[in-house]
Amino acid sequence: MTTTTPTGQGAVDLLLRVLDLERMGDASFRGMSPPVGPQRVFGGQVAGQALVAAGRTVEPARTVHSLHGYFVRGGDPAEPIVFEVENVRDGRSFSVRRSVAIQHGKPIFFMSASFHRAEKGLDHQVPAPVGVPGPDELPTMNERLAHAPERQNIWAIIPRPIDVRYVGEPGWVRPGDRPAAERQQVWMRIDGKLPDDPLVHACALTFASDLTLLDAVLSTHGEVWGPGGYIGASLDHALWFHRPFRADEWFLYDCVSPSASDARGLATGRMFTEDGRLIASAVQEGLLRRIGA
């Protein structure tokens, strides 16, 4: 396969440019999409950009601890996205912002995000999954694609700033080759070096959190994205940040789907560092429709 779009640090630098919004006013920003990519704006991109906009209106000592977003319209990657941020509240410990992404005069996504200054308190977490192969023991994306020629043209036009290593079968493996599984586990990291700014790492993790979460819905049924399977779209997305982390270091995204009904599937995910720290939790509902139905 001939790669025609950036990978590695080149793709990471492109992602950083996408996340580096242009300030238009005290609470107004403008962002662009990559020059190549899907027909619709990737949900993780617009969520990451909305978080950048919100975070730039908050004092740096307060870091994001949660976000809740809704995807209301498909985004046009050929058009700039304007982000308007509302200062909902600045309290002694917390700051809350509402960030709205707008194209053609209409919202395509909106998010509430809360930021918290560091405090001491109780500390516990669930243990990380055991018996999971490490990222170095798993095939790279290029190695996976070598056995899926029908997918190579799709992946060749998408910049890949994230190194993704599936523990089980990816969501695009042919249905006959994809056994049902109760969970989807993926090792991820930004495939290059990020600056030290915690907001950048939070936005990069937000971007990554939308990549494979809904795969857990399909895994439960042994189903697949694309030809012979399903098409889908994110409806809403929530993310909680628990502990400091670097998104350019490996983390395990451990995902399950507690429910699917009425063409909607719910998935939950937990992110663990290689040394077992729980750094974030995600919940997402998506629309899933069988192709041709």
C-alpha cells in the first residue's frame, strides 16, 4: 500500500494545527479540518476543537475533568468551523463552559465542559484488565491492512496521528472472520511527540476517544462496519478525566456495550496507562443502521 497522507509525527503535527484554533474574539474561535479525510467532519476532531476553545477561556491552573457533547449535524470538512464559548460560571474551584461549533449559521455540535483546580482527597480506582497483550505484541495498523486490501484505499486518504493496536479483531474485519466478543480492547497513543500543555493532551485524548468506542457495540454481535455490515454516527459523547497523563504514551482503551436497541448502541470505555493507572472514562451512544436496510 502506498501511503498518500501523513502518518507518524507528520500526522501529529497536522493534528496540532487542526487543534490550534484562530482566536476571533474573547470567546470566539475558528478552526479548520484536515485537507484530506472523510466526507463528514470526524466527531473526535470537532469535540477536540470545542474543548480547545473552551479551555482557552479558562485559567491554566484549572484543568478539564469532564465534558458532555451532542452531535446534531454532520460537519462539512471543506468549510471553517466557528466555535462560540459561553462562560457559564467561574467558582472558587470549578469553571464551566459551553462551547458550540457552528457551520453555515447552524450548530453542528455543542459541549459543556468543566474545569477544576487540583485538590487533595480520596483516591481509588478499579484495577486494569489482566492478561492483555502489550502493544508491542500486537499487529500495527499497516500489518492489519495488509490482510484487508478492500480497506486500504479508505485508510490511505485519512491522516493517522494515532498508533492503534487492536487486541481483538477491528470493527472493519469481514463479518465471517469476526467472532462475537463481549469487549473491544485497543492500545492507543499519539504517534509522535506532543507539547507539554495538559489541555493539548486532553484534546488529543478526546480526539482518540471517538475512534473505536462504538466498535464495542458491533463486537457484541460479531458485526462489522462498512460493506456487508453497518454504517453509524455518534449521537453524544461524554468523557471524564481522572488522573494526569500523556496522550503520546500508550494507554489501553477497554470498551464494552451494555445495550443496543432502536438502531442505537451504547458503549462505555475506560483508559488505562501501561502501569495500570485509570486516566479517563468515556460513554457514547451512536446510531447504527445496516447497509441496505
